[in-house]
Amino acid sequence: MYRFRDPHGRVIYVGKAKSLRSRLASYFADISSLAPRTRQMVMTAGSVEWTVVSTEVEALQLEYNWIKEFDPRFNIRYRDDKTYPVLAVTLNEEYPRLMVYRGPRRKGVRYFGPYSHAWAIRETLDLLTRVFPARTCSAGVFKRHRQIDRPCLLGYIDKCSAPCVGRVSAEEHRRIVLDFCDFLSGKTDRLARDMEQQMAAAAEELNFERAARLRDDIAALKRALEKQAVVLGDGTDADVVAFADDDLEAAVQVFHVRGGRVRGQRGWIVEKSSEPEATRDSDPGAAPVATEDQSQSGRQQLVEQFLTQFYGEQAELGGAADEATNPVPREVLVPVLPPNAEELAAWLSGLRGSRVSLRVPVRGDKRTLSETVARNAHEALAQHKLRRAGDFNARSEALQSIQDTLGLEDAPLRIECIDISHVQGTDVVASLVVFEDGLPRKSDYRHYAIREAAGDGRSDDVASIAEVTRRRFLRHVSDAQPEAGTDQRPRRFAYPPNLFVVDGGAPQVNAAAAVLDELGVTDVAVIGLAKRLEEVWVPSEPDPVIFPRNSEGLYLLQRVRDEAHRFAISYHRSKRSKRMTASALDSVRGLGEQRRKALVTHFGSVARLKEATVEEITAVPGIGVTTARAVLAALGGEPPIEPGGEPPIEPGGEPRSEPGGEPRSEPGGEPRSEPGGEPRSENSTGLGDSGVPATVIEDDRRTVSG
């Protein structure tokens, strides 16, 4: 166990390591390679202390105690526990009371929950006090009604047994409260069975009023049970834990299952600090860990930190009176197992007083419930981001933070970001997203197919960034010029962004800056955002700019970068899907999507279409002879030779040519050629399906007949 202290002697981080030498070497070997939060911790530290323990279980316990004692700023803390209300039963009083409670646990009090909202507890009490009329009033109210010898309103409507005026004795009232606790503990079958027997006995005695009351009580119990759906069989006691995280924050969700029913749920949003625990206990000069391994290590670290802090505090607040309310369940289901899973399970078993199983569910109902908890975690993180993005003050603070940190003259009211997406050099595309006043402006989003920097299975991200930057700002330069005969300037991309963000590090941002210099654009700030460490790179600077991890400015830049990444991936997937589902019919000029569908629908498959004759193909509505011949040629069959065997002649007796009498040329001046080297010919017949000469204009594979 080790502790870092700052120059003032305050403990700023608590950690544990099997090899302290390797751990400290990994901190100080190359500070520039550390995550920003870890780098800040190392630069803040003034001294290090360590304590040797005999086992990892002992290390876990000592780590929890130190974190609780010193509250170090660089350790993750789950601080929201006390905000969740519980249902408390004060068994240490002569007349036990049912109440909503927040705060530290007290001896002699049983707790049920936690509940997500206090109104959920009051709703439960309102439903169950009809069956279990226990006291819910405060000590002052109880004393006052005892003095005036008159019950409160709940006593008159039979939702309280009114022990304050002696309707029931202290022993009878305690029995009511214990039955209430048994019901919440999951012992429902015995209670329902006893009440049914009492109802039958009352009916036999012709005490129909009591029988009707018991019937209504049984119905109320069933309604209460319906609110707690059975999710796991065999009376399972388990806590199901799930996480959803991004580069800066993580959402934690826990479902508490007792007796096979979900008894409570709670969640946290915590700041992800690239904690030193994720650092390898190996030689600092070792090869870098893969991104996937880092992500897995981060999740394992989240699991370990959550289990030690959460269950350590729960056990410290006070043990449970019975199995159903023990703060440490028999089973803890997690998304991944940390490396020290056995030691963690042993530590949890010590807190519980019996064996605790720590595992990852792989099938069945437990796996299904784990996926449900994970969906709740993702939803909680999405809602947190939405609330944060919609907060005007937060957006204003973010823009001001970016301006101050980057030294901009004005706040970046318009931010544009580009990202490149491809798979092994195929279908290389780029996206451009726009944020104005901290909010996405989706009408200005653009995507690009990379032309020059990709092709033949190759891709150069730096060159792709340069190409997209050039295309975007050439548009800006041209749009900024007033159109001939008008005094107005077009709106679309005439106005440059205040901040231009590229997804990448120093090479990418330098490439974008070089393009802007080439085009003479001097009023746009350019930065790069590297994803692994969230470093902000500025052109021609050897070191990145480091935003504080909790900075609203960094959060906004991350949102912009992630939105560009999402938009690029969606376009890449669309383009790749079209390429993978393309058929030979796509190469037939003049054959649109509707007529392709009509052909495939008519013949049932492309194979059958290939075996068809021209006459059979022309039987399809909208398909002429020329198109039928082109379809057969595209599918590998030779179309029949027209009678006479001569090429078609244009009106006037001369072979067909482009307007002006010369073969059609590409912009470079050379005739367009096929891969074999011969000039590419136009439509083999020169006639449309109706026999009218066709003028073919090659622009985005469009064909215009006329």
C-alpha cells in the first residue's frame, strides 16, 4: 500500500501494488505518456509513503479505510449513497415506527431499500398499512395524541392500530410490525396462507365483516407483490452491477435482488480518472498496451473500486438483522471480473460473514437481468449528457473555457470538426459536423467521399484530413464572393468557423493548418483532439494543451469529436453496405433502381434473368430492347446481333459523335478509355428504348434521353 502526499502533507492518492518499484517507475519514467489526471497527480505529489501488508484481502481493507480517512482527491469516490432514502423500522423503540429515512445507520433499526424516490416508500406504506396497521407518526405526534387520548386520522381509517390510545398493547403492535418486516423480507407465502385461513375461519363463524376485511387485505398484499416482479427464481439474493462509460465519465447502476425480486435500484455518475491502478506493474519500456486492453483494464478497475467502496461503507453502516436485508448479498454479478477477483470475493465474504460469489453471468435469467441493468446504465449516462448539453450556463462556461485555455480572441461560437472513417483503406469517407453556441447544427452537417488520398485499398489519414480541409475551405472562399448581379452573400459555408477541430494528434492538425495557410485563411483557429488521452494539439507546438478533466470545455470538445465520429461511421457503413449489396445490374446505364427491382421481381433472381431472351425481358413494363440487350451484356451473355450487323447510324448518315463532331473527351482533353486502353464508346446503339437518338451525359452515372 502506498500514499502520495502533496508538499503540504495532504494525502492526494492511495493505491496498492505488488511491485512498488515497477509502479513508481511507471509513474516517473515518461510523464508525457501518462493520462492528464495521472500526470497532474505525479506533478502535484511531494512525497510517497508505503505500508507492507501480508495479503491482498488485507490490502483491500486498508485501501478502503485510507480512502475513507484521507478522502484523496485523485481517487474515485461514490458519494451519493446518503441521498437514497430507505424504509426504516425502529425496532429499538417500545412502539416501533415505520418511516422514510436518510442518513447513517443506527443500531436496533432495520432498513429496507434503498428506493430511488421517497414517494416510492410512502406509496408502499400507504398500500401496506391497510394490512399491517403499524405506527408511522413521529415521537412528538405520538406523545400528543396519547395525552389527548384520541387517535389521529390514520387511526380512524384503520391504517394505524392506534397504540397511542391503547387499542392494541405494545406486544400486539410489535407483532404487527414484525409481520410487516417479514413481508418485506420476502416471507409472503406464509403471511398470505395465514390470512386465507383466518378469512375461512371468520366465514365459518358467520363473521362476514371480518372475512371481507381479510379478503381486502389479501388483495392488497397481491397488489403489493405485483409491484415487485419476480426476476430470478429460487429466492436468489444478488446485486447486479453494470457500467456505461465514455472517455470522461461513467454511469454505475445497481439492482438489489432479494428473494428473487428487485427490492431497490440506485445509480451514480462518476468522473473517470485514468487512475494509476491501470498502469502496468511492469517495465516502463515495455510495448504499449492495446486500446482494447486498456478499455478492459479500465472496466476492471471500475468494478474493483466500486465493490471496495460501496460494500465497505454499507457494512460499516451496520449489518442486517436477517438474510433478506444483509447489505452484502450472497452473489454479486458484474460485467467483468477484476484481476484480484478471488481476493475481492474473500473480502466480501468477510464483510457478510458467509461465502459471497463474485461472477459474470453468461446465460439464463441472470444474464437477461444483467443486460437490463446495463441498458439502464447507458440510459442514465445519455440522460446525464443531455441535461449537461442543454444547460445554458454549462455551454457558456464551456465556450469561455475553450477561449481561455487556447488563448482565442473570441469565444468559439461556431465549431466545426472533421473525422475520417474506413476499414483497411476501403470506402474511405469523412464527416464534417457543426456546433453553434455549443449545440449541434445538423442542417450544416456534410460528408465526403475521399478521392485523392485513398483508393486501391490504401488510406492516408493525414492526407485525407488535408483533402477534406481543402475542399471545405475552397467552398468557403468561393461562397464568400458575391454572386454576379447580386449584393447578397450566400449563407451556407460563406462564414468560417471560429474553431476547426480535427480528430487526431500533431500530424493531422499540422496538415490541416498547412492547407489553411495555402488558401490564405488566417481567421480560423485549428486544433486536434487525440482520443486516447484527450490531449488538445495546436499547430507547430511540440506539446499538447491539457484541459482539466472536469472542464466543461473539454466535455464540449469531446461531444463535438464524438458526433463527427458517429456521423462518419454512419456514412461509411451506408457506403460499404451499398457496395457489398451491388449486383451486375448496377452497371447498366439508364437502368434505375425501380426498373432493377421490377426485373428481379419478374424473374425471381438474377440467375434466371441471365437465362432470359430479349423478348422475355422486354415483357417487363418499362424495359425496351436496348435496355434488354444491355442487361444481357452486363450479366455475361452476348446480346443478339442486330439485323444487318452494322452499327446504328445517326440521322444524316454519319456515325454518332458528340456535339461538335469529335469523340467525347474528359476534362484533360483525352478521349475516355476503358481499362484495356481503347477509347470508351457510348451506348452501343446510340438509340434510346424508343428508338430516339440518346444523348448520354456522364455525371454521377445519370443518363438523360432526348
